[in-house]
Amino acid sequence: MVVDGGMFSNCEKEDCGMDHDESRPLLDSENQGRIEQKSEEDIYFEKVSNGKLYLATFSAVLGPLSFGFVLGYSSPAIPDLCKINNPWLQLDTEQASWFGSVVTLGAALGGVMGGWIVEKIGRKLSLMFCSMPYIFGFTIIIAAQNVWMLYVGRVLTGLASGVTSLVVPLYISEISHARVRGTIGTCVQLMVVSGIMGAYAAGLVLDWRWLAVTCSVPPTLMLVLMCFMPETPRFLLSRGKRREAEEVLRFLRGPHAPVEWECDQISGATREQGHCLKLSDLQDPGVYRPLAVGALMMLYQQFTGINAIMFYAETIFEDANFKNSDVATVIVAVIQVVFTAVAAMVMDRAGRKVLLILSGSAMSVSTGVFGVYFKLTGPMPSNSSDPKFLVLAQDLQPHDSHELAWIALLSMGLFIAGFSLGWGPTPWLVMSEIFPVQVRGFASAICVLINWTTAFIVTKAFQDLMDLLGSAGIFWLFSGLCALNVLFTIFCVPETKGKTLEEIQAHFRGTD
């Protein structure tokens, strides 16, 4: 609301009930300045139209949708490829494992590559570039004549996924404004899980080749639409292109918004930070503090046990008499989509920290209960030769897993809902918000590399951990790690709700 001092000028002295000498400002200069500053921002956003911002966001999030199709493709495709009559294409158990996991290696490489190209050619061209490995990768899978062609196709689509997971959050955060950034930033993860669900659902009716054809549609559409979308204003300003940045802001904010004001806000921070990464920047608390937060968030995201839960999903549904495991995987994907959509709707209201804390707490409880489930349904050893103890051991034999399957079902549902509400979408959103412009590509690449490398290690080491700790032990380990990420969130993760990117970076520098 604007406080207009002129509204009192027409007031007669007798009506105002005071002499001219008795009149004084309603607010001191400091408070007046704060209100004027706030009012200036309110006036600006009253004139902002978000229609074309949403169009640009939709074009960009076709990348995460493609990413989701890549992740979801292996689940319905592997059973087909294991049963195929062609011996050159048939996968054995080890090959099927690599077919599913080799994507993470390509994605780790793509994360590193993305950090370089996003600074060299910009955000828009990087998005157009990453659509090509998607298209080529799925084309190779469609035309595959042997297992190695399948591997190459998966590596290429993984490479594109790694670039996507870095560039799209940056693009969206840099074209959006503080009042909608949380909502549309969460759409990245929403489209990922929508792609996974789409691949699962399409896999119910399509064979592996036609499923690959379907998966190639979103990246093709992204390549076409991004030709008509703008570069981000922050990237243009970091390259000294103010006139182009103002034109982009007019496109994104609508013709009636006085974009010079927002351009001034961005360019001031851009001039202060510069645009060239130097080794000395890593000694700046405005760089190493957000880098530490971003890297640890990526580690904790993978240490929640999401891959373990998904690994056990089919077995859990079978124990609960869900005989069609394909339908079960679609149900899991639907839960992910629903709760990620809820996160998108409340992200800018509840805030990032609240959702992370609720998410971590829900996952800690659910994985703890999962451990209890496996303890109750697992084998109970007895080394005693005393008949009394043998009788006691028989009385204490594990419960029938069918009788306790509801515990596993509820735990899995709570875990997936919790992950989708917070620790699924929020680390990617926060990563796109916290880094200064001169290190944004480099720091984001480090975070993406950590995420994908950890995902590969956790996936490959999971069976060894199962052998070492047992089913109950590994889920209790995940429960403890989820409890730790709650403490990490409380003490280390800043709240970024409603703040501009420049205000967030000032917080880390200690100048807010």
C-alpha cells in the first residue's frame, strides 16, 4: 500500500484539528523509507503479468519431463528385454543392472559438462543443446541391434539428464521473480515424477521400442519451443547486455511493468559480484557457504533411502496381494506426482525449511517402521540346543508377512509422500537460488556431480549393505540419516521464501 503524503494537503486546518506548527510527519524518515521501498515493489508487481513467464517455464520443464521418461523407461523396458527372443538384445541379470544404472554415470558427466556450457553459451542455448542427446539416445535405443547400442543410448540420455538437472533450475530461477519462484521452481521435480509416471503408464501398453519413441517426444518439443524463448536477464546483464535484458524482462513481465526498476536491482548485484570465476572466490563466505549447503543437501537427498524404498516397492505390493507389479509401480508414481504437486502449491506459502523438516521427519519415522516390519517378518536365528529354548523360538517365529503387509504399505506411502513433499523438489530449488552469478554454473555442477555420483554409489552398494546390516538394519540406518538431515535443515539451511536472488546471496555474504 502506498502512503501518499499529498492526501493531507487538501485538509483544512480546522478539519485536521491542528495548527500548521503542530503538524508533523506520521512516520520518521527511516520507517518512511522502508514503506516507500516496499510500496515501490508492490506497485511494480501489480503491473506484472506472468503469462509469458509461465510459457517460458513450460518450455523449459519439458527437459525434466524428458529426464523423468529416462528414469522411468528402464522399469517397463527391462522385463521386455530380458524375455526377448533376439539373443543379441536379451539382457541377463548383470546386464539389466547396468542398463538401469548406467544412466547415473552419464548424468554425472552431464552435470560437469553442464556447468561449463551454461557459462559459455548461456542458459537458453544449453537447454537447446541438451535436447539433442535425448533425441539421439532414444533414436539409438529404437534402432538397437545389440546390448551395446542399448548402453550407448542410455548413456546419452543420462548425459542429457545431467545437463537438464543443472540448467533448468538455473533458467527458471533467473527468469522468475520472488513471488512465484518457489512454485514454478518446484515444477522441475513435478515434471520429473510426471515423466516417470508417464513411462510406467505407457509401458503397460507399449513394447520397449515404441516406448522409446514416446520418450523422444518431449525433448523434440522442447527443442522447438525453446527457439522462441528468451535468454535469462541475469545472464545477459552479467555479459553487459542491459538493453537485451530489459527486452527480455518486458517479454517475461508484460508490457505494462516498469522493468527498468527490476533491471536496476539485478544489475547492481551483478556489477558487485562480477562474472569471472577466480580461485580466490572460493575463500569468499558468499561462495563457500552456499556451496557447502548445496553439496550437503544433495548428499542428504540420496541418503534418505529413496532408491532402497523403490527397490522394495514391487516386493511390498506382492506381499499385500497386489499381483500386478506393473500397476503397483504406477500407483507409486501417482503418489509422487500428487505430493510433488502439493509441494508446488505450498512452497511459496509454507517456505522451504518447513517442508524440508516435515519431509525429513516423515521419512525418518517411515524408514524406522520399515525396519520394524523387516525385523518382524525376517528370519529369527536360534543357536540353542536346549529343547526349552527351541520351543520358545518356535513361539516367537516371525509373523506372516501377509498379515503385516499393511505396515509396509503405510510406511512406503508415508515415505514417498514425505520425500515428494520436501527432499525431492526442494534441494534442486534451493541450489538454483543460493549461488552468486559468477560461480553459479561451477557450483551447480559440483552439486549435480555429487548428487549423481552418490546415487550411483548408493544403488550399487545397496546389496552389500543389505548383506552386512540386514534389511532391518539398513532401514534403521536410513532412519538415522533422515533424522540428521532434519537437524541439518534447522541449523544450516536458510529460508529463501519471498526473497530475491540478490537478497539470498547477501545473506550468505553477511551483508543482509
